[in-house]
Amino acid sequence: TLLRVATRAARQVVETQFGPEARDQRERIQERVQRSAGQVDRLPGLADLVEAGGPVSSRTAYAIWSSTDLGSPGFLLTSSVEVYGSDGSLASRFAFNLPEDPGAPGEWTGQECGWQTYEEVSSFASDERRLLFSGRALCRPDGRRAGAIVLRAMLDYDALSFISARSLPYE
């Protein structure tokens, strides 16, 4: 009887908490990326920060990542922020548990000032990973392009609340 009660309780937790969390993860990630894009839009002086130039560093991208829902301590999303200069070259990149795609171009070629969001496939080793991509050019009021910003997030079952092992951010 005790085994039956324990089994039923375990099944109920899986059915009511763990299952829906895993099932709804893709939608939650899409919502977080959309909120993060809005938070990026509200950052003061972003175009000036990008145009400052200098060597490639993770500092700028980390500051952006940590000020959005991507870096929310309650739900660390497997994600990255990439900042591109006015010439389209990578100026800053920070990634939390998201390795750099060796096949990805090292520059931004998009011209849209509004957010473009879509799912892309990134290959890492022998795995194909589906990433949610959201990016836009950073445009000045006079229409000049100051740079670009790209947010990426990945469906990651290690990020579920009932999975205890999480690794530290890396670049």
C-alpha cells in the first residue's frame, strides 16, 4: 500500500509540475526572448556603446545579457548576446552555456531596424541544435546604422527547474 501511494504521488508531481514545464519550455523561451528584446530597446545609449569600438570583449554583451530576462537568476536561459559594430564585425559576445557556432558568419549583414525573430539550426559537434534568433540593426534617428545586436536562446532541458546541475557561464 505504501509503495502504491508513493508511486501515485510521484506520478502526480510529474503530470502536474514537471511535464507541463518541459512541454511549455519552447513557448516560455520565446516569451523571454521577446521580453529581452523589449528590455534591450529600453537600454539608454546602446548605439553609442556599440560605436565606442575597441577590441572584441565580452563586457558589453554581458552587461546587456545580465540586464534582460536572458540572465534572470530565477531562470538562467541557455543564451547569448552578440553586439556588432557599424562595419558589421563582431564587437562583443557573451554566452551562457551556448557554444559559439564555428560555421556562423563573424559579421552582421542585416539592415532592418526592427527585430527579426526566427528559429535557426546550429550544428555543434554532431548535434543539430535549434536556436531562437532575434536580431536588429541599431539605427540612429538620422537613419545611420550604428551597429547591431543579436539574441540567441536554445531549448535546453538542463534549464528545467527540476534539473539540479547547472554549470557556470562561460565565454
